[in-house]
Amino acid sequence: MLDIRPATPDDAAAILALRHTAEDWLADRGIDQWRPREVPLSVIESQVAAGEFVVARLRPTDTPLVAAMRLIWSDEPIWLEENAFAGYVHHLVVDRSHSGRGIGRELLDWAERTTHDAGASVLRLDCVETNPQLRAYYARLGFREVGRREFRADRWLAVTLFERDVLRREECRGTGVHQLR
């Protein structure tokens, strides 16, 4: 079980370092998900200050972050007319030395519980459509593709929109099955 907590201002540089490592890893493999150094520290700092980031450590007393994620409650620039009160995940990043250990799944499950507690019924995210491995990963975690967007930031980008219904965390009499909210 991860120790997931709200990020503090002291975490901003470590969050960005995790992202830089992921950006480089993606670029080395020709995956156009995140461009190296496209997000400055000032952006991460302002998002942390707004309470939008959580960080994960293996234990509460551990100093190094193993993952980070941004959770917001509206994302009109991406979701346009489908924008609604929901949990929107961005900047999900796991330290490459800890990949394959279920950390991303734990963070997304945390986001789902938090979204439920906030009263929303859907958890949403997006990723570039040219990243089939990431799209398959989200599908394995119960997200369904619900749309596509093209937009221009500093380049034309097409993203696939994903969502999954928020589940109640109460297990059905020990069966391990979760009921829909």
C-alpha cells in the first residue's frame, strides 16, 4: 500500500524531476506523449499550491517520491461540451525504477475514491492517441474510450478521452466485487 498525500511546495521539484525522467524515457522510445521540458517548474508549483497534486511514497517516512498525479474537477479545454463535474487525472507519473508494481493502479484507485467522496460519478483522463501501450493500460484498468479531441497547443495533438464509472468501495460480502454507485 502506498502512502499517498497532498503534495507540498517542497515536493514540486521532485514531481518535475519524475516527469523529466518520464519525458526522456518516452522520447528515447519515440513515444510522443510528453515532450521533454514542456512543463516549467512554475506551472507545477502553482498546481501544487492549488492543491491539485498528490505524491506517493512507499512508506510515510521515505523521502523519495515514487509517483505523482494531478486530480482536478473540471477540464473544459480538453473535454469541451462534455466537461462536467468529475475527477480528471493529469500528469500521472511513476518512477521508472518502480514501474510494473501496480503503483499507477493504486493512484488511479485513490483518485476514484476521492472522486466518489467529492460526489462525482466519473473519473476521466486523456492520452495521446498515438500511444497504444498507454491506451491499452487504461483499458485494462477499466477505462473506456469515449471520444477524441484534436487541438493545437504548440503543435497539433490528438488525444483519446477515457472514463470509468466511480465505484463504491464497499465490497459485496467479501466477494471482491464492487457495486456501481
